[in-house]
Amino acid sequence: MSERGVACRRRTGEDMISLLPDHLLCQILSDVPTKTAVVTSVLSTRWRTIWLSTPVLDLHTDDFPNFTAFASFISWFLDFSKGSSCLHKLKLDLVSKRPIQEIFIESSWDLAFVRGYLDPYYLITDWINKAVTRKVQHLDISYPWIVEMMPLSIYTCETLVSLKLQNVPLADSQYVSLPLLNTMHLVDNIYASDALLENLVSSCPVLEDLTVVRKGDTVYNFEVLRVRSQSLKSLVVVLSGRKWWYKACRVAVIDAPGLNYLSLKDNKFTSYVISSLSSSAKVDIDVSFDVEISGQTTLIDSSKRSAVRSFFSMLSSVRDMTISLTTLECICLYLKHEPLPQFPYLIRLHAVLSNSDLGNLPNILESCPNLKSLVLELNNFRKEELLIFSSSAPECLRLSLECVEIRTPIRGAVAEIELVKYFLENSAVLKKIKMRLRRGIMNNESNICMQLLRLRRCSPSCEVVVEELEDTFQGLDFFSELMNGCVFKDL
């Protein structure tokens, strides 16, 4: 089309997207769910059949009135497009918000039957096998309950780049070859043996992103979780159980020297063996060590103290750590008996502390002699409680701590002011302390600002940054000018 024709179309308001060639339109539609792509067919005759050429099938069962319609559409699409060279992505989400009887209805449609119902296992197996034949790159299957074993073809799909499975049983296989698999997310699946997951991981030479989630909603669970990989960069492990018959994972062996990110969430008691962890790795820890925390809990037994000591000794080389409230409560009980292992390379710590455990903060910081950045969140904060710190300041406050951020909005409680005071008066090289102000009536905000203004600072170059969660009050500029070295910002 000539430039004059294009200019004319612009003046008449016609959309410019329709002027793109078919292959670019297919690429655009490949980035949206199939339901959205199908809707574009009503735009004009130009769009009527374009979505059929997209190499993506991304569907949710709630997009259809029942499973029959859902299955019919998938089988029709795969058969219709079987002449295409490849299927880039197959994503099927059968986790419905509707009652089960509304999803599966009696059917006379002639695909497969089990007592008058469509057989999901037969169909899913057929769809996956067809996708593998079509050189699928991204396979994502979510099921609302455990079905029969997945087809063995998923173990030998040499074009697969990402594999995400939820609520499916995985059979043992003597041969696994996934040379291009980069991402694998396994959520609430059943494994034929403890060795299966280890075999899956070791058979993926370029795997970088692995997530393993076991919520303990089934009787079966692996007892030993082994993850060994030279290529892995991100590992997320979630081990939690809500049933009394939950069979916990007792040992987790992690050997991945290239990890940049490790996240562990475990509300049971797992023995961890973590080796060769990179010093550049960021770790996110939410582990309970099976310690029951209550108002009467004052001590933990020697075996659990040993588990805490061993666990954190294995993390002693990391530079960035996030610790949950549950784990910090265990640490504070541990500190009643002995100090934490040292973290000589840790430069950033993000900790969630309850009000009653804040007094242990100096003891925690004693284990981080080279800490530069500290982020604190205060949980279960009670305004009336007091805060008393030990007189001696940890080494990091004297020599290395440069930035402190208190993310929980400050309400003006005495303990909150004491916490800010502790850092300002003891941190010799502090460059910035950042807080959030809970917006209330003008007088409360003014009083908090004036209290901050009067606090003595050990570091003359320290900047105090206060952010408001809502609209600023009118007196903000006045207090900004008053507070030498304090900066106020709005979110």
C-alpha cells in the first residue's frame, strides 16, 4: 500500500494493527489467552481466521460451560492445526471455581467414555502426546485433583523449554532426556519414587529455574528430596502439611553451586544438607524447625538447637538474606542458649520481627559484622510495649551499616521511636534511615516529626527519609524545612 493510502487510513480512524502482516498478528495473539485471541475474530473478516494460525493453546476450563465443550474445542484445535510445523505452547488449566458436577456432565460425544463420562486421563494423554509430536516448547498442565499417570512422552520431549505440572502423578522412567528444559515448576504432584525428581533434575543440563511445592494434601510424599544441578540459578522449595497423616519430607539435599536465589518454606521438620552455595546467592528463609511457638515457650531442646545451628552454618557464605517471622521466633529462642553462627559475607538482611523479639535485634546483628543494609518489618506490634536494648552496639553499627529501612508504618509508639533512636545514636557510618509514616490527624504527625528532629545522630551525614502512605498533610513543607537532614517523600 502506498504512503498516501496509509495516511488516508489514518485520517479515517482505521486501526493500524490490521495493516500488519499475518505472521506479526499471530505473534501478537500468541501472547494472550486463546479465549482472548478467539474474540478478535469478530473484529472484521480480516481477523476471522488469524487466531487459528497461532502456535499457542492457552485455555481455562471455566472459559467453557462444561468439560465436554472444553475437551471438544481442544481436540478440534489440535486436529485442525496439525499441519502447522510446531506448537509453541500448550497451557491447560482445569482448576475450576465451579462445583465438580457442573464441570463433568454426561456426554454422548464420541471421544472417550468411562461410565458415560469423558475420560480426562485419555484426553490429556492424547493432547500431550500430540503436543510433543508437534515439538511443543512450553507445557503447562494444572489439574484440580490427582489423575492417572502422565504420559512418558514428556520425559523425552527434546524441544521442551518449560514444564509446569500441578496435581499429576509422574511415573518412573529409565530414560529421561530434556536437553533444552530451562524452567520446571512441580506443584503437588505424586512421584513414583524419591529418585524420580532427582533424575528429572539431573537430566536437564540447562535447567535454571526449579520450583517444588508439596502441600501435604495427599497421603504419599517423598521422604528425601535431592536437587543436584550445576546449571540451576533459582530454587524454590515449599514443604508444608495440613493433615494429621502428612508424610513429611525428612531430608532435603541441595547441591547447586550456581544458585542466585534459594527460597525455603517448611512448616515441618526437615533436615537440610546445603552444599556449595554461592556467596552471591540470595536466600529467603521461612523454616519452623518444628518448634511450637507460644507464650509459654521459653526454651528449645538440644536436637532442635543443633538443627538451627547446622542450618545457618550452611548459609554462612551468603550475601543477602530474608528471614520470616516464624524463623526469627525460632532464632530468638535459640539465642537464649547460644549465639548464632557468624555471617561474615552478609551485606543485606531483611527480617520480620515481632515486637516482643525486637530486644534480640542486637544479638542477631552481632552475627553480621559486615552488614551494610537492614530492612525491618514489625509484626504483632503492640503500641504499649517498651523496648530495651543492650548498651553495647554490634560491630556492624560501628563500622559498616549504611542503610536502615523500617517498612512497617510508624504510629508514634514509644518502642518505634526507641528503635529509630537506637540506630541514629549507635550507627557511626549510617547514610540513610528510611521510614513510613502512618497518616493520621495533623497533631500526631507533627509530634512524630518533632521527636525525630530531636534525636541525636552518631553519623553527621545521615539522611532521614520519611514516606507517607497517603496524601501529605499541609504542614509537610514546614517540617521539611525544620528537620535538618530529614527528607519527606510521598508514596
